[in-house]
Amino acid sequence: MNHILQKRVILIFAVAAIAAVAGSLGGFLLARFITVKVTEGRLEQYASRTVADGEASSAELRTVLSAMNASRYRPCSADEIGYFRALIFESDYLKDAGRMSDGHIGCSAALGRVSSPSVQARPDFTQQDGTIIYKNLAPYQKNGDLTTITLQLGDSFVVFTPYTRMHLELAPMHYTETLVDAPTQKAGQLLGESPGSRVKNLTTEGLVQLGDHLYSTRCSIRYFNCVTAYTSVSEMVLTNRNKFAGFIGLFGLLGASVGVAASFLYRRNKSLEQQLRRAIAKDQLRVVYQPIVRLADRRIVGAEALVRWTDEEGSAVGPAVFVKIAEEHGFVGSITKLVLSHVIREFGSTLRDHSDFHLSINITAADLSDPQFLSLLERSLDRAAIPARSLAIEITESSTVRYVVAIDAICRLRQRGHSVHIDDFGTGYSSLSYLHDLSVDAIKIDRSFTQAIGTGSVVVAILPQILAMAEALNLRVIVEGVETEEQAVYFQAADKAILAQGWLFGRPVRAAEFQSRLVDDTKKAPVPASMARLAPSQQPASVA
């Protein structure tokens, strides 16, 4: 036993560990998915904001260039240089402004008049509106300085540092600005970092993922430049490592919990199935018998055979549980055969000697559709010399869902002399046409209706209709779950030949105890007639 327990504990821990790993992986993947989606949104916002800021500043720069080209002062005169200095003073980001021609600076606000010709500058980009763009023009670029951009329109130029207008994001967010040269239609980097991505991704709007990197590109229609914000997923994971650790820990714990619960549930179900199979094979299921009485005189006229099972650990398992397990795994017929065997062995003489006593057994939908069971039933009763009329067959309403099969099976049972009862009547398929087509002998009113008597529940209002339905179809009525005298006299007042079973008349007991009580019941005095009479207020509604 200790060895088995040790193996179970090891198995539970192993399942929990595997589930924890799976849960942790799931937590990581979920956190990664959320991070990627959030990062995509941030990249799109960053690129769009940068393009908008660039368009605004570029429009202002071109306005300044237009004003410079319209200057009334003599080119590179002291007055014009003073005018340029005034323009710089009013700007937030201009570093210089002046005149240049053929790549040579003639004068500027910062440099004054240039006496000796400078080295001819070669433009990096030319835009369709004629604007010439230089990166890091020699007089304005020093070691360690940020990138400077020079725009020339006509013979006027302005120099600025674009970072003064950028809303730079914290790492690990990066950006690059790409410009297309109008004459050659070649794209090149104007600003930012080098992403190492293919050029077409930097000049085409959209969001793409290439390997570990995410890129979001937005382009300006007015100035023919595109901004790409980008980052790597691994960088984002590292930046959000606390979030990832939380997700991994939470989902790992959840996975371990689910694993433990699943292993317990699986072990219980698997164990129950195996135990049930062993119990059936060893004939270890118990059959108990609950009295069925005639309400008019409270005499025992029959019994219902009920199967009970206690598992190998000593716990009682309800029929609703183990019968369902047997149905799901395809061996419920073995339980029915075991019950039949017990009934014949324990009540054979009683059924042979008392023609007015009947015993009921429950069969399932699987039994109804199994022709071998019906043949076995007939052979078993013939060998025991028990008349078929002494053994009533109870089937639940739910077992008759397969209508054609149910009708055929019921017809064959009745032809052999069995009385057929619909168990748990009123819980699902009740109707006149339904009962008429099934052609059964009796209905057993479900205990839920019986329990409602005396509670004020609206369910009680259905009982007269059920009784009227039974009377119209000439069906006997058996009432289940009678536990109080009030419930008994309610049906007794209907003045019908109603049978009943429930704790008021006796709990399910083993065969020997039932046989003893049956002997005592035949000796008891009849119930006084006054017991059958009730005050008008206590009587049920008319069933006519």
C-alpha cells in the first residue's frame, strides 16, 4: 500500500511539474504576445508623431527660405547678414542661415562674409520641389556633434539640428528617417540609426516583423521622407522582464494547480472505473430493496431493487456516479445483469410463491437497445421458473429518447408478460402522445413533485394534470420519495389505486431484512378507514 501511495505521489508531482512548465511557457508566450501588441502600438505612434513634427518644422524652414529669397537687401551685405541673424534669433532650432551657390557658401549669419571660397559641397538629396539637402555640411559638423541638416532653396540656405524637434522615446525604441533622391529615385538614410533592414521596408508605410525586429513606417506625402520606428522583441522582453516574471510565475502556479487537480480527477475516475470493473467481476455490488406499498391500506405489494457500491477505500459511491461511469465506458449492461442475478437468487422463491407481489429492476438505454439482454432476461426467468409478470421493468424518461428503439423494446417486454414503468416521470418528455406511443403500464412520479407538497411550490399544481393524464391512459401510478404523512395522504385523497415508495414506508434494506418485514406486514391489522378521509382543504384538485 505504501508503495502504491508513493507511486501516486510521484505521479502527481510529475504531472504538476509538467503542467507548471507548460503553464510557465504559456505565461511567457502570453506576456510576449501582449508585449508585441503594445510595442506595435507604441512604434506606430512614435513614427506618426515624428512624421507630423517633421512636416511642421519642414514647412517652417521653407517659409524662412522663401523669406530669405525675397530679401530686399543686397546679397551678403551687412544689412542682409543682420536680417539673417534676426531670423535665427526668432527660431527655436536654426543654427545658421545664409547664401550659397554651386556648393560654395558666400555668407551666413554665423560665418559672416566668406572671403575665400569654401570647398564645394555635394548635395546628398534633391527633392522634387528643388530643395537641396546636405548632411553634415563641413563648416557645421564637428567631432561628436549631432547630425546637422542644411536645406538650400534657390541661393538661400538654412542649417538646423533636427533633434531639437524630436520627441525621442526611451530605449529600446529606435528610429531612422529615409529620404528618396528625386533625380536618381534612390533611397538613403537622412537621420537616426541604421536598422539594417531592407530598403523597401523603410520607404513603404506599414507594420512588419522581420525576424526578431518590429518596424513601423510612416511617410510624408509633402516632403517625400519616411520615418521608421523599430525595436527588437528580445529588447522589449528584457525591458519588461518584471512583467514576464510575473506572468511566468502566475501561469506556472496555475498550471501546477490544474495539473494536481487533473491528476486527482483522472486518478479518481480511472481508479473508480477499474475498481467498479473489479467489483462487478467479483460480485461485490450490493442489491437492496425498498418497499412499494398500496396507499389505500399501506400494505407492501412490491419492491424496487436498487444497486449500491462501496469502493475499495471504503467510500460509498452513489448510483448516479458509478452508473454514469459504466455507461461512459460501455459496461453498464454488466451492472444490470448483476442486479438481475441477485434478484433471482434472493427473491426467486418469493416471486414464485406470491403472484400478487412484484419486484422492479431498472434498466438503461443501453439495455433497451441490446437484444442480447432481452434474451438473457427471458432465459434467466425461465430457468428460475419465475413468471415474467412478477418482474417489472423500470426505464427512465431519458432512456426513451431513441424513440423507435424504445417502442420496439417495450413492446417485446410487454409481449413476454413484463409490466413496464416509466421512472422519474415528469422530468423531461411527458405528454399524452408520448405515453400513448410507448404503451407502458405505469408511471412513477418523480420525487421532485412529491417533495414540493406542503411547500407552496407551483410544482404541486402540475400533479393533478399528471394524475389526470395517467387516468386518461389507464396507467397505474407509483409515487416516489414519500417521506411524510402529509405527502402520503395527499395522494391517498385522490381516491385512486396509487402505489408509493419512500422513507415513510421503509428504507432500502438487504434481502433478508426485507423478507422478514414482508412476513410481518402480512400479519398487521388494516389501516383504519378514517386514515383515508381528509378534510376538503387537504384534498388535491380534481383530476377529472
